[in-house]
Amino acid sequence: MDSEKEHDDEPIPISLVANYIFCPRRAWLEAAGEKVESAQISVGDTAHKRVDAPTLTDDATLFHALDVRHSRWNVSGRLDAAQRTPDGMVIREYKATPVKQSMQVTDAMRTQLALQSACLQDMGETVLGTEIFFISHHRRVKVELTDEDFHKAEDAVRQVREMINAPAAPAPLEDSPRCLRCSHVGICLPEERALGTVTRRVMVTSPDHQVTHLTTPGTRASSHDGRMLVTKRGDEIASVPLDTIQALQLHGNIDLTSGLIRELLWRNVPIMWCSGTGRLYGWTSPSYGPNGTARVEQHVASHEGRLGLAREFIQAKVHNQAVLLRRSDPANSALPQLREIGKQLKNCNRWQDVLGLEGEAAALYFSQFSALIKPAKRRGWPWVARMRRPAPDELNSLLDYTYALLLADCIRAITACGLDPHAGFLHSSSRNKPALALDLMEEFRAPIADSIVQTVVNNAEVSPQGFSHVLGSVRMRDDTRRSLVKAYERRLETEITHPLFGYKATWRRTIEIQARLILGYLDGTQSSYKGIRIR
Ligand code: SF4
């Protein structure tokens, strides 16, 4: 009740109402804190930066970045510019429509101008006129507002308030050309929500989140002049523009200065720390994040349990294990049993049965794991069983490390959409592990992690000599770790044909999309979740 009251008392931003006119779901995403960068937004932002510092110019009649508010409608916003004339104010809004598009004054722009005018009038000013300045075209277009514009604007404010307080996200637009120019398409996934082949691929403007890894022990990274400088014993060994870092992962004993940590937090770039053996110690999390309400839904759902979701993670995992085995050994004796377990999982309605079948499939799959290794190599890479921490042999050591890398990617994907990596559906949150990240990871274990281990061994990218043996546990040497991280990044940046949607996407983007589908299931955009199944 209190949170509703808080929403009701807060003024609605004028920009949110304008976005609502463009698409209610876009406004919902913005209200939920989803931020994206697009070329059009950055052009607009640069232009806005020039007018965003509140100023009064020399002639004392031209105002920039003027804050306005309408007390009865309870909306507020900032005007780009307003010129005072003897007869009243003229409002000017700057827009970054690409040159190839015509200078069209849209409904959203009219609503924005109407709200700004209403605010100024409410503050006791007379508004003489409104205009849009199209930045890329360098042209000004006068806009004559009508009574209908003001009625629509007031009504839109009411609708936005209702939308913000609604329990579920508005559905995406269907087959709409607006999605083609929407900055939020990469997180909204309008066509993917049907969980079937996407016929018209909407291009995602934001790039996949590439990760910068620091793997040399004893190095120190600091921020200087917009770059990350990496030094060892005072010698510079790398210098990376901060703008190109979308995530930073540290392996082993590496120091970061607090200035660099602060800078990356400010840029919303996650930092992950893991040990030299691949144990993930933790990650940074900025104070502000999107989808707080969905996160609450996640905790409730996690507490209540969602068997369908848990079953789907496991069904996809078992399917993918069988496919990976089949690719190396089509006649493998475990395949019929794995397929049978897949069928039984479909009809499982009890938690203990799902977990029992998952354990059975894992035991079968790992009993055959050496089938993934070329026969000529098996002698140098002995395999007995899957054993963790400490890894008793080289293959288990590679698996441990690759799973940790994959876990870090799943955590990044989950936190990027505002969900809590610790509130899971299959893995228990009571074990104090990042349960949801472990859930999401299940379907990617075979096609990403196991497959990378298979590749680096079969292609001799690592050798059995690249490990040290300490009291029965096997550890990677630095060069082996570097080779594995390189192979991991290569795989994550490899484009595949997305098994569900049929378009090309990198493995990393595929993980991000799956995290968004979990979010969609929780915020009510979709009724179910579908795991990735390779062919
Ligand atoms: S992608 Fe389409 S449905 Fe989604 S927010 Fe943008 S315009 Fe709306």
C-alpha cells in the first residue's frame, strides 16, 4: 500500500508520458529503470547536454533547461529552451530524428509540448507558441497545439499513472514498424515473446556485452585519462580505453585501484573477481538497477516454487548433453537412456522426481564424458568421473574453470535485467549460492562449457603438461588458464543460429536473451519459459 502511495505522490516525468504515446511498453521499461544506449539517443543526449545546464542567456529572455511542473496534473519535466517575448513564452524542444527520416512532428512530440505548455501556464506564464528543432536537419518547425492536444495529454498522464501501478508489464506491440526504431528493442524482445521463430528480425542496436579479462597475476589496474592502465612492477603491460570495457573479469591476484572501481561503477560496468582456480568470489553491483518490482516477484515466485521453470532448465540441459555426446559418438550407449530421461522429465510433476532424473542423467553423461575426447588423446587426458574442488585430474580442472566463467556470464546477464542471482527455482537459495544463475547455466553447460573443454583438448590448445599437481589436486598453470579464457571468449563471441528464434546471435547474446525471457516470465509478459536446445 505504501509503495502505491509513493508512486501516486511522485510527479510523472513528461518524457515518460511522451514515451507512453510512442509505446506503453517502452514507457513501462523506462519506468522500471531499463536504460539503453542507441545512436539516436546519443545524438539527442549530446544535443541535450548543450541545453541541460539551467541558464539564462545574455539577453535575459532565452531560458535553457527550465524545470517546470503542473501541480494538479502532477507532472514535471525540463524544457530544452524557452524564449520570453513581450507577448509570452515560446517553447522549443530539440529532436534527433535521423536525416534520412522526414521532419515529422509525431503524436508523442505534440503530447510533450502540450504538457510543457500546460506546466508553464500552471506556473503563471503565458505560452505564445511551441516549436521543434530537428538537430540533424538544422530546421525549426512551428507546432500549433489544439484543445484536443491538451485533453489527450492530460488523459495520457492518467494512463501512465495507472500503468506504473499495474501488476504486469504491457504486452509488446505486434508487428509494428515502431519496434524497428525503438531504442529498447534489444531488451523488450517484442517478437521473441511468442517463443517461436522470429520472422522479421528487429536489429538490436546495443552490442553484446564483451568482457575484458585480466589474467596475469601480480598486475595492478588503474584509471587514467579515460583508459584502464595495467602495470606489473611499474611497467605498463596494457592500456585499454574505458569506453570499450563492458565488463571486467579478474583472475587471481590482481589489484584494482578504488578510482578504477568507482569509474566502472559509475559507468555501470560490472567487475567480477575469481580465484586462480576459477572460484567466483563476487561482483560489483551499482546502487541503482532496473526492474525492482520484478525482483520482488522473483523472490515470491522463488519462495513458492515454479516446477515448470525448474523442469524446463533440466529438460534443456539433458537434451543438450545428449546432443553433444551424439555429435562425437552417434552410437554411444548412453544416448537411448538420456532420451528416455528427457521424455520422463516432460511428465514429471514432483520436485523429487525432477531432481532424481537430473542426477541420473548427469551420472550417465559424465560416465561417457571421455567419448568427447579424440581416441588418440584419451591416454594423456585420463577421466574417471566428474569430481569437483579439488579437481583430481586435468579434465575436471578445465571443467571447473569453464563452469566458473559461464557462471560469471549468467550472473552478468541476470543482474543486467535487475533480477537477483540468488533467488532460484531449481537450485536452492538456502545453500547461499547464486541459485538463479546456476539455474540459467544448466542449459548452457554442454554447448558452451563442456564443448570448449572438448575443443581445447582435441585441438591441442592446452596440454597435460600445463597443469601442476598439489596434494592430489590439479591446477592450471598461467598459460593454460590464458588459453582457456581465450577459447572461452572465442566461443561466447561465436554466432549461432538461435535454436528458438532462427536468427543469428552470439552465444553471449543468447545467454542475455534467456535471462530476459526469465524476466518476461516473472513480469507477466510471457506465460512460460523455453530453454535453449541445440541440434
Ligand atoms: S520494441 Fe516495440 S513493443 Fe517493445 S518497447 Fe519498443 S516499440 Fe514497444
